[in-house]
Amino acid sequence: MTSPAPPLLAMMSPELLSNPYPMTAKLRAVSPVLRTSALFGLDGFLVTSHAGCSAVLRSKHFGKEGQRVLPPDKLAMIPQEGVELAEKRRHSMLFADPPNHTRLRGLVSQAFTPRTVERLRPRIAAITEELLDAVGDDFDLIREVAFPLPIVVIAELLGVPSEDKEQFKAWSTILTRGLDPGATPDELGPIVGALNELDAYLTGVIEERRRAPRQDLISDLVRAQEAGDQLSMPELLATCRVILTAGHETTVNLIGNGMLALLNHPGERDRLIADPSLMPGAVEELLRYDSPVQMTLRFTFEETVIGGQTAKPGDLVVALLGAANRDPEVFADPDRLDVTRKNASQHLSLGGGIHYCLGAALARLEGEIAIGAILRRRPNLALDGTPLTWRRNVVLRGVTSLPVRG
């Protein structure tokens, strides 16, 4: 069945950026897997069901390296800036398939295991308290809490100066446009420029760690490279880049979207205030209810059937994770926020399969600590009435600011 899916420009409209869920529910009602020729200039499928998205994330028939299967005429349409961006990306685990993905992820995975991350709890709690100590009665929850907390944590873990966080934010804002399939040709040049600037910055840090190693992740990666663990300099840069940017983007949106949901549902907020032990499960429900990552893209490597539709090599498949998280086949009354929902952890907000979010445990812990502390210290917090503006990005979902009072 062919999709009536809106073109990209419609998906970028303020109405759909502020609330995509009625539209994705309508698409799912037509069919959980919809063929469309309006997917960012490529033929392919929109997947809106939980079962379909889960299958795409886990199946070896789909992958990230589109250059392996895209026809020459489509590759020839990529502008020079897009070619430069793709060349940089091919060294990143975020855009790689096995065996490169397996090798690159294995070099850093131990730093993000639940047990390792749990050791960061005291430091995360201390940073959160310091941030909340510094705000007044009226403040921007994104700028003053949701952003600085994860960027300071990931900077300290990686081994870059946290005082450079505003520069990291500027680079990240530009670079994340490159994750969005709706990025225009005019935006590609600045994206490549920001990427090169960040790489130059990281090169300086890496060379410093070669001379004087520390107890940080960059030093660990430098030691791995020097020990001959098959890590090239472009791969080392790409790994540091991904950890720095992806290491805070998801959590910023988790805290922002989560607090917005709770402020709009005071009954659920009050349940958490009354019983803080509900917080770990509540974080899962907040991830489900308004996913920080709304979609992920895969290319079809081998002909396969998904949701009754036949995907052929080169077809683009867009797994709408936000839609999957509101699939009534899995989640009862999916548009209702319920911080005690028993199966909330079945959400796909952090992906699945080999590309399951490397920093999932860290994002969960930061969300749990930050939201818990905000509710404990500011139980009467409320939106200040300022109209909200959502990020101009169909992949990463979050408000640009969240003014609150109380």
C-alpha cells in the first residue's frame, strides 16, 4: 500500500514538530508498513508499528552503509559536501555495519556498562544539585539544567574541558542537523565545517593525551591505538566525536521532554513526588511517551518482507520509533502518560539490535537523578506560559528552551 505520508517539508512544519503523534497514528491506521516514493528523494518504506520497527532494528537484512546498495544514479545526486560528510561518517560506529561497527563499539563499550555507569551516580547527583542551587525562581530548564548536566558528565568521562560546553553545544547543534534526512544542500557546508572544527579541537586533546595520559576515555582510546588495536586516527576522531555529541543529546531531550510531560500531567508528577521509588520506571515511560529520538534510517541490503511489504536492495526504510512507542498493539491507551505503566521499558526510544544506544544506561541514570531532584526541590514548578519552540529536526525531538517558574 502506498503511503499518504506528508513530504519532508510538511514533517518540518511547526504543527507536526510540536506534535507528530496524531499524524503517525493516522499512518499506522492505513498500514503499519507503508511504501512511499516521498522519502527524502528515495523509494522506500515508513514503518510505524512496534513489531515492524523492532524487526528493522534487529534484522541483518538492513544496515547503515547505504553506499553499498544505492544505485549509481542516486549516489551521483549527492552534492560534494554530502560526499565529504559521508567520508567522515564512514569511520563512525554510528554509521557502520559489522565488522567495523563491532570492532569500534567494542573499544568503548566497557565505559558504558550499567555497572560502570552506576559508579558515576554520586558525581551526577552532585552536578545536578550544583545546577539547581544556581537557578532562581524563574529559569530555563533546558539551558540551566537539562543541557549542562549531561555535557559536563560526558566531557569529564571523555576527557575534554567541561568549561568548553557552550562551544560543544554550538558544534552539536549544527552537527545534529546532519543526522536529519531533511538537511538541505545549503546546510551541508556548515555541517562539514563544524565537523572539521570539532575534529581539529579533538586532535589537539588527543595529541596532549599522547604526551601525558590521564584517567579518561580519550587516553584509553589512545592507548588502544598505540597498542595496535586497529584504530585509525579518523576512527579515533569519529569515536570521540560521537561520544561527545550523542553522549548528551539524548539526555537533554529526555530531561526536557520528560519534565514537560510531567508539568502537563500534574497528577503523574504528584505521584512521583509522593513516591520517588517510582522514578526508574517513570523514566522508561517518559522515554516511551515522547521519545528523544523519533526515527532512524536503514537501507535494505537483501530482499526481505516486512509487514507484508517486499523491500528490495537499496530501498530506504524509516523506522518511526516515536510512532512505535504509541502502538496500541503493545501499549494500552498509548497516548496516556502513566508513570506506573508495567511494560513501558518495551519502548524503542534507545533503538535496538547492534545499534542499541551505547549510552543507554548513562541516559537513564542522568534522567532519573535530574528529574527526581527537580521534583524534590521544586514540587510546585510550572510552565511560565511562554510558547514553546521545538527543534527544527525530525530525528531528534526536543524543545529549544523550557521556561519554568516556582
